[in-house]
Amino acid sequence: MFSAFAGLLIAALLENKSAPGFWTIVTAGEIAAWRVKWEVLFASIIVLWSGARIIRSISQNPARFIGLLPAQIGFGGALAVAVLVAALIGITVPERLRQRQYSIEAAMYARGHTLHRAFLEYRDLHGTFPPDPDKYVEALRTLPDPDGSIAEALRFVDPNGYTATTTLAAASTKTKSLVVRGVALRYANTPANPEPASAMSFTSYKLRLPSEHRFFAPDEDFFVEDGVIKKASEFTSATSRRNP
């Protein structure tokens, strides 16, 4: 076990092409430990169990058996390798968990940007964001999606986590009539498939993206609000600051 671990340690040092030093050896040891973790686990169970039985047999019958010291040395070496591998794995677990969390958040941000692009495309086609909170997924699936990115992002949304709102301008109290400007430009940019005239045009949306810990850590969920992507905890803290 010790020879195998030492060989993998040297191989990791050669792969990194780094000069031998304390931290480079520790880093190479961490790589070697992760590579042999399962093999060392099973080998340690077998070797330690059989080694303990051998030492006990020799100790109980010293006149019949010899080699107690080599047996103890072998048992101690196997135990040392198991403890060393466990320690090297243990010190890397927090960093690996952080890296995994970073990858999860990066995937969330990628889905959020993809969905925001889908909402903008839908608004360009229909003049409004999807009006029905129960059918917004079906509405976004009607968009052109040659690479399948929108369909993939829609797999991770909360079907009940979408809301659409509209902001109405306050009526002016001035007596002077307002001159409508930019009419030609506005008509030229009319959506190809506008919503019916009686329908309300929604100008803002908010969408919830559940995290993989949706049942245990709802604060880890993400929200997409008009293209701004934040964690649920950030939205909660921002709301509490606005409403002390």
C-alpha cells in the first residue's frame, strides 16, 4: 500500500512538472489520495483486519510463531497509509465543495441569461412578456430554439414561480395637450405578432430558479428579475432594507 501510494505521488509530481517542495508534495499527495481512495479503503479494511488477527495469534503463541515485530511494523505501515490518505482527502473536501458550489452557481447564471434572452425574444414577437403564469413554459417553448438551450433551461424552472407585472404611467394633470412624437418610429417597430388590443402588455417579470437543495435550503434558489439574477437570500435582504 505504501509503495503504491508513493508511486502515485511521484507520478503526480511528474505530471505537474513542479520542483519538489513542501506544498508541491502536499498537492501531489492530495491528487494521489483522491486517485486511490477506494482502493485504499478496501485494502485497509482487509489488511488491518488480517494484520490484527496475525498479531493476536503471534502474541498468544510466541513459542509457536516468530516475526511479531515485522507483523507490527506491517500493521503500523498499513494504518499510517490509511490515515495519511484520509487526512489528505479531508483537507481538500472544503475546497472541492466550494468548487462544486461555484459550478452550480455558474450553471444557474447561464440558465438565467438564456431564459432572459427567451423572454426578450417573446416580447419582441408579441409585444409583452408571457401573460399566463401557468402557461409561460409552453409559451417560451414556441420560440425558435435551434441549439436547444431554451428547452434545456426550462427543465430547471419552477412552474409556479413566474409572475408578470406592468407599470402604468401616471396621468398628467397639465392642461397643455401633449404632442405625440416618434409615431412613425413606433409603428415601424410594432411586433410581428402583437397581442390583442384589449390585452394588457406586461413590462416586467420575475422568475424563480430552484436550486438542487430546493427542499432543504430555499435561500439557495435564484431569481431572474428583468435580466438581473440573484439568490433568494439577496432579494430577501434587499427587501428588508427597503422595508425596515
